[in-house]
Amino acid sequence: EDQVTQSPEALRLQEGESSSLNCSYTVSGLRGLFWYRQDPGKGPEFLFTLYSAGEEKEKERLKATLTKKESFLHITAPKPEDSATYLCAVQDNYGQNFVFGPGTRLSVLP
Amino acid sequence: KAGVTQTPRYLIKTRGQQVTLSCSPISGHRSVSWYQQTPGQGLQFLFEYFSETQRNKGNFPGRFSGRQFSNSRSEMNVSTLELGDSALYLCASSSWLGETQYFGPGTRLLVL
């Protein structure tokens, strides 16, 4: 059974203090790993898709990386507007449903 | 391009009632998935529709059902509502099965 865990559960950073969020997964064969950002009371907003180990993608202050067992979301010099819950999801090679992790709640203080 | 839209945005129902939620996918997208999100369980997959056929189903009781129309719009129905059905119900669309999913704003359901 596909499983996704995320750590830490919550993270508080000062503005400009870089850090990383972790997504560990167990899947029979990875078709894709997805990162989303979710603001309170809203639907998840798509950030990145990673398909193979070694792949990296960047968007503004965010950079996602992928290994065979985990993915990291690096946040460089975060701003208060980066505060949100970051969700990771995996999809197996059968192309079936997405399995989401519990998320990391990020707070960036000014 | 307009995003995924969901109606209604908020609903209050009482136990035993039934509810129907609607989702309009991004134009050109043919796959629609539904999720339930609660603080305790996170995002849980309900079902996925593609070309009016249910392709995959999560581990939810038969009270939860859905359908998809020829224009790819989708509805989900929950019958005999229970207090535990209170949640944010999210719809996501993708251009094809297994492709990146884009979420709507959700429908917040409160069961009293």
C-alpha cells in the first residue's frame, strides 16, 4: 500500500530563514510525486511534479528535489506570504489515485 | 483559462439528509477526482471519473456516490448524512487519467 509521511508537522521560521520540508514515501513504483500549497479554507494549489530520482524543479523561493525514497521542498529566504500548509502526494505506476501526506504547516514570521 | 469551480461553497445539513455537490473542471479536462479533507484524516480520495465512467474508488461507504456528465462536469452525492461527514470536499481535474490534478476551492459541508 502506498504511504506518504511528511515532516515536520509544523515549522515556524523567521522571514529570510531558509529551511527544508521532507516528504518520505513508500510506493511500488513511482509514477510521479506532487507538491501542493494550501491556504486555510482553500483548495490545494499545484506547485511541482517530479518524476525521477535526481530531478529538481524551482519556482521563485521554492525548490523541490527527489530521491528514490523522499522529496525535499527547500524554501530560500521565505516571506510571510509563504505561510501555508505544504502537501506532498504520490502516484504509482498503475496510474491510480493520488495518495496525499498529512502536510507541513509552515508559518513565516515578519 | 478558468479554473475548477465548485458549488455550493458552503452547506449546512442535518443528520439523515442527503446532499449533492457539483464540480466543473478546467475546460478540456476529462478526468475529475473527489476528495474529503478533515483535520484528523487529511486529504482522502473518494473516487475518480473519466469519460463518464468511475475509474477508481477510495475506501468510503456506499453512501458516497458520484457521476460525470458528457461535458465532464461531475456531481457527488452523500446520502443519510452523519456528523462525521462534516468536511471540506474538494474536486480536482486533470487533462487525462494520471496527469497532474488541479483543485477547486472546495465545498465546506457542516452536518448538524
